[in-house]
Amino acid sequence: MKLSEIIEVLIVFVVAIVIAIVVAAVVPFPQIKSLTATILFLIVFFGILKFSKTKESTAQAVMRLGGFKKCVMAWKGHKLDSDDNVVEGVRIGLPGGLKYVGIRGIDKIYTYHFRFYSVELRAGEEPIIQFKDLKDLDYILVKPDTYWSKIVKAETKDGMIVDIEFLDTIRIINPRKALFVAPPNWLENVLSRLNALRTGWVRGKTFNQLLTLRQDVKVLWQDLGNDPLIQEVFKKEWGIEIVENGMQIYKINLLPEYQTALARKKQMELEARAKKPVEEREREAEIIELQHVRDRAIEIRDGVKLSPKDAIEIVQTERGKVTKHIVEYKGLEGLKGLPLISIGGEIKPGEERAERKRVKEEKIKVTQKDIEEERARFEETKRRLRESK
């Protein structure tokens, strides 16, 4: 209590005693004079003076004839300094939340209209958000509390249109400034200006960055926490503090058309990731298979003295990739024009043409066994030619 208030109480106290003594003196019954004086004193004393029961963690503003008189507060471990700032400490006064207001009929508690979205936080559960419209509210909360707000149709750096819900932890550090210096309904004004600031901040972030920042509240504070609006206007001028790291992105909502497009994009990304291992395995198998074909074709080309093209055909036939129905004796072309020799003597000139024609017209289904047999006959023919020379 201020000195002026102590003087007020003492004056009322003296007046109440005087009135009680005067009235008791005219009471004709001596037995009840003391009781009458006591009752009369209490009636006068508390009839003139006004007291208030202030709730814990709240402050109240006292008005005298319509003008601000003082603030009273009840918060354990805290007190109001001479400039109505909330500071740590213990203040000596009346017990509990009982606070002296002033003279009845002259001094009264200030009331105002307060609208806000409250947030009830529960461990492991989604926050419960409720709109509250309180008329004739006679106190202001001074301990930190969390409030909900929303910005609508903000555009991100990559052109996405989003609605973003925020949870902000705010506390009053000077109830007088919050109620009488800040604009009416201090919370609505704080959140409106704060969301205007954050709308510009969203324009510098991509949609994916915003999703990441939902889990990292420190980045949002690092980007905006030292802004003059928060530190100079809200805190110093209005007595309202945004608690450090107290701004959090609660939800990010896309417009329906963006949600459809994003869902499709995510589906395509998941399908691509699911196909990737299969494609990689198939690619590896193809590389191994092609290496095998190459090695086998070189082996046949060098062993039988065939052209690379013919060697590849044989390998593909072995693997079942190609089916040949016409087989020629590869490698005999170099012997064209030479007389063919049989064991019994010379072959007649017409027999060479007949043999070539017969080979070309012969149709068989090529298998690995057929190729080996053809290879053997070819080697046998070459051996006979060498012997005949």
C-alpha cells in the first residue's frame, strides 16, 4: 500500500471509532454498549472502505472517479514495482488475495470486454482450442498463457497458398500498460499485428521449409524474435511479452486444389522410390548378361573363326533369344572355287553346286547340340582337305 492509501485507511479507522463511541454513549443499556460499539465500528469501517479478492496469477486495475489510480496483483513470488512492472519478490500486505481498493463509491475495479481463443494443452493429445468471449472481465492474467491465431491465404516463396495456425505463449509484464497504453482488447491487436509480420515472413520460406519449422520453434524466434514490433512496441510500450521461443506453427493447411496436387506428387514420389530398387536390380542383371554374351561371342568368334555378327547370333540362339530355322555352314565361304575332295577321289564339278544348294535349303531348329555337331563336321571337312593336299 502506498502512503496515501495508509493515510486513507487511518482516517476511516478514526472516523469509524468516533462514530462507534458516540453512538454507544447514547445506548441506554450498559451491558450492550461494547458490543454495539464494535458492531458499529465494523459497519462504518468496511462500509466506507472497499476491498477486493484478487485471483492468484492475476492483476486488477483500480479506477478513481473514472481515472486510473493503481494496479493490485496476487502472484506468489512476484510483486509490482513503482511503475507497475511485474518483478520477482515478496510484497507485504493483506493476507492471501485480499487487496485494498479504496473508498467505496469513489474507487472501483476496472472491467473490460475480452475475446480470445484459449488453448488447453494435454500431454500426448492434440491441443483443445476454444473461443471465449468474456464481458465485464475485472482482471488480467499476468502469468504466461498460450493463445491461438491464424493467417489465411498466405503465399510461400514457391507460390503455394496456405493457411497457417500459430500457438503463441504470451505474458503480461506491466498490467497498466497492457490495459491503458495498448489498444483496446490488447490480445486481438497483438495477434493481428504479429500475424501481419508473419505473413511477410512466410513469403520468404518454401512450403517444405515451413513443414520443417513446425518441429523447430527456435528458427521462428531467431527470425522474428528481435523484430522492433515484438521488442519495442509489444514489450516496452505495451507491457506485453512474447515469451522466448514461444511462437510455434501449429498447423499448415493447403487449399483443396493444392492438397490434391500435393497428394498426387507424393504418390508419384513413393511409386518412384518403390520402383527404383527393382530397376536397379534389373539394370545390374542386364549388365551381367551383356558381359556374358560378349565373353561367349568372343570365345566362339576366336574358336570357330566366325565374324562377330555370326558369333552373336550363335550366342543369342544358345540363350533362346533367337530361333534360326535355316542353318549354313559358316566358315566354308573361303573354300569357294576350290574342288571338293572325297575320300574316294575328285568330286564332279556339279556336285559342289548341289551340295551348297542342299545346305541352304536344309531347315532345322537350332539347338546347342546342333551347333556342336555342325562345328565338328566343319573341323572334319577342313581335316580332309588338308589330308587330300
